[in-house]
Amino acid sequence: MGTSSQTPPTVHRIAELAPVAEALAALVAEYADLPRPYVYMFTTSPRIGLQLDGPAEFELWREALAVPPAEVDLVVTPGSAWLDASGEFRGVAFDMSGHDVPVSVKQSRAPRGAAAVAA
């Protein structure tokens, strides 16, 4: 009779998503009058994603979820710009984005990150 040093694979159960489902149900109940986001769940970690059509909708949700304005990032690429923030609701992490942020062509082409520092 031999022993094995191999660790059995981790089995993830759907029950692990219960906190995410409960947080989503609470979002619906508490903020029923807010604009409907595109919602997605991360199945690898307890996390919810909220994607909003524009800055005004994003701002309504940001205020409701008490995300400080200083914790909102503006992400700009040559083709688009969006607002991005994260936080926690009822013990479950969330990511939130608000799309179709108007920026000028000049703003969209401005250096970012390390390129901006080197300029």
C-alpha cells in the first residue's frame, strides 16, 4: 500500500456563489429605481460586475454604493473612454464601469502611464 503526495484537485461548488447571489438580490431590492446595469458574476471569486451605459448612470450608482470620487479612474484609449471603480457591497467585491465618456481626439491620444511620465 503506497501513499501519494499528490493533492486532490479543489472542487468548487455552486454554493460558494451564494454570497454573490445574495448581494445581487440586495442590490436589486435596495436600488430598484436606479438604471439597470449589465451585470456579470465572477465564478472564480466572489465578485460582481456592473457595467453602465454612461457617466450619468455611473454617477448614480457611485453615489448609491458610496464609492468616493477620488477612487474613480478614467480609462482612455484611442477609441473610447470609460469610468472605472471598485468597492464592496454586503461583503462582496464589485467592479463598476461607466462607458461612453466623451473625450476629445487630443485627450484620447495623450500619453498615459509611463509614457506620460517620460514626456
